[in-house]
Amino acid sequence: MRFALDALTIFAVAAGAFFFLAGTVGLLRFPDALSRVHALTKADNLGLGLIVVGLLFQTEGLLAGLKLVAVWLLALLAGAAVTQLIARIAQAGGPRV
Amino acid sequence: MKGPFGLLRGTSDPGLLRPAIARAVGLGVLWLVLAGGNPVDLAPGAVAALAATWVSLQFLPPGAVSVRPASLAGFTFRFLRQSVVAGVDVARRALDPRLPLHPGLVVYQTGLPPGPSQHMFTTLMSLLPGTVPTGPAPGSGLLIHCLDVEQPITAQLAAEEALFSSAIGWKQDNG
């Protein structure tokens, strides 16, 4: 049982790290500021979600699990809100990134 | 003399008290989940929860949306699935040596009224595959930046909007 949980953690956290890497590659390769915003929000949302899922298998007690999920949801909300502001500034001809 | 909640909106609205208390309790619980139950932390936690309640009542007045649990469950499931699709889509495009992108701007006409529900929808949209809202467009339009304009973006967004409207209890034909 312990081994199965550890294996699930390793798999989910590695998958999460992969999406963070892919998002960073997108940040470097995508041609303009607006496209780069896509790379960061979508890939990091999934990457952080997978890392949270992986860590849930290691938590002791409900409170620690809820805390992890709350952190993910707050990061999602902040990311989604800030994404729109950056996109709006970039679209309005703001500083080129 | 106005009651403490009268200060919130400049009126003593008794209808505001219940949602205000419900939100303060919910935000207080969120604080406890995040910070733990250490007695030293309780005072700043209470201040933070009250401040957050005040902000929440300013930006999302009670009654602006009425979440329907049955629709919300389906919506949440779809949101999680779409998050995976969005992440995989970006990862595939970023790692493909040919960099398959067709970025561009699309105007999407929304049926949601301006205000909290439209803001929530654009926030959701920035987490959906291939779309980032970049501001308003003429009429009730939203300017959307797409990674691949060859995808049927507006049809997908219309489907998402229908699900979202149903989850927050907004009927398209109301407006």
C-alpha cells in the first residue's frame, strides 16, 4: 500500500514537473507576449494541479489535504485574474516582452 | 446610527447580514485551513476574514449569482478535464520542433451581462484551452487571443458559456 502511494506520488509530481518545463519552453519559444501568456497559465495550472494531487497521497489528515487543494485553487484564481490584466496591457501596445 | 454592516454599502440593509455572516464564516474557515489553528494567529485571521468579507461584498453583491449544486458538479468535472486538455495542448505546441501556432485575435459575443458574471467567465476563459481574454470589443463582444485561430473558438466558447451560465443560475433569454 505504502509503495503504491509512493509510486502514484512520484508519477504525478514528475508529470507536474514536466508541464512546468513545457510551459517554460513555451515562454522561451512562443513568438509574442500574448502567446507566451498562454504557455504560462495553462501549463502551470496543470503542472501545479498534478503536483498537488501527487502530494495528496502523502498527507496525513484531512486538513493538510484541504490546505494543498486551497493553495492550488488560490494560485489558479490569481493566475487567471493576472493573465487577463497582462493580456490587456500587451494588447494595448504595452511594453514588449 | 447605522449598524456595522450598514457601512458596507451606505444603507442598513437587513438582507445583507446573512450573506455577510456566511461569507465571513467561510473565509474564516479558509484562513484556518491555510494558517492552522495556532491561537496566536487567530486575531490576524479574524481581521483578514473580515477584510476579505468586505471586499467580497463590494465586488460580488449577494444575489448577483446563485450557484446551483447539480450544475456546478458537472461544470467542475468539465473544468478539470479542460485544464488537462489546455495544459497538454500548450505543452504539445511548445515542444513540437515545428512550433505549430496560428496566434490571432477573435471577437466573441457574450450573452452574459457586464459585471461579476462576465468577469468570472473571462477568468474561467483564461484557464480554458487556447483562449486568453484581452479586453472588451464593440457591442457585447470580448476580444480573445487564441493560440490557434483555425480551431472553432467561438463555438467552443458558446458551449462553455452555456454550461457556466447554468452553473451560476443565469438564463441567456433573461437578457
